[in-house]
Amino acid sequence: MVPTVITPTKEDDKICASPSLRTNLVEFRAACRCYELPICVGAFSASRSAPAQSAAACVADLIAHFERHGCSAACHDLRAWHGWDAEMASASRESGIRTGQAPARKVLQAGLLRRAAGS
């Protein structure tokens, strides 16, 4: 297991996680290719307290990166703690309302549907 903290950054005025992923996982991906091992990301997410649409943008970038490199991944604590809860649209701790329209939830659902469809 290789614990990694992904630091979202801005590229071309867009929030993304790719630069941090590229930096932190280069050696790991090389070892996996060398030994023909699959990559399974044990848990990933973005905090609801991230500004504006940053959490959903970061999750979308992570999913795209995992798909590009054929990784399996599991969303971290989908409903276990309000700070990671992708079904809560508000970054406010006081707002504990779950909705199917929360941006991060929609991104996760789209990723799951793509995976299920085999694309």
C-alpha cells in the first residue's frame, strides 16, 4: 500500500489533481507495469469543505486518471463522515441534507456507470 495525499492545483484555470498524481505515483506505476500487477486505489475522495466546485472537479480528475491507467478504485467513506459525504452539496457542516444532485455524487455516479458499461 502506498499512502498518498493528492494536492489539488489549478491548470489552465481548472481545479485538478493530475500534477500531484503524476508526481506521487510515477514509481508505483512503473513497478506495477514491471511485475504486471493491477492497481487498486483503496480509497479516494475530496473534502466537502473544498471551495465551490473544487471537490467535484478533483473527484472527476481522479476518476479520469484512474480510468486512463486502468486502475480499480473505491470511493472513501461515501456516507461514513459528513466531511467526505459526496451526497451533500453544501460545504457547511450544519447542512446535513443528502441529495442526488450533489456535484461530487453526480461525478461518482457517472464514473460508475461508465465502468459498468465497460467503456
